[in-house]
Amino acid sequence: MKELTTLEQMILAAIIALKEEAYGVSIRKRVKKMTGKRLMYGTLYNALDQLLRKGYVTKSKGDTSSGRGGRPRIYYALTPDGRSALKTSYDLHRAIWESISEFLGN
């Protein structure tokens, strides 16, 4: 399993937090709320495509709406491999920060 980039970690965490409401705009807003970083849509959708290719997320079409010109929203969800990759990433970061807690004054 490859290590996740910081961007991938942010997106996967946003998808988990959003549950069934994880679609492009809501993911972007959640990342901004979590990190203060504003993602460009191109950056977000390129990362989501990469996560799809890696098998870490799935996507599905929602219902169509007249407000969106009849286009359905595309919803994202983590796969078991995506959950595992995010957990591995979390464990790695926690181990790194705990190893330098003296430096940080904790």
C-alpha cells in the first residue's frame, strides 16, 4: 500500500466526515473548514480520480435535480482499502509526532 499524500489524507478525512453527503462541493467546503486550505476544483477532482484509480474511493450518481440542469451529483465513499490507508497514515503521523514530543514541549 502506497503512502497517502497530504491532499489525499485531507480528502479522505472529509469524505468520512461527510458520510452520505460527500460530493465535490461539500468535500471542498469540508477541507476548507478542517484545514483552512481552499482547494481548486481541478486539484480536488484530479485527486479524487487518483483515489479512484488506487481503489481507495468509489463514486456513485445521485438523483438528478432541476437546479443542476438535470445533472446528478457524484457522491464518493471510502472503500475498505481507503479506510486502511487513512488509518495507516494516521498511525504513521502519530508515531512521528510522539517521537519528538520533548522537542515540542509536551
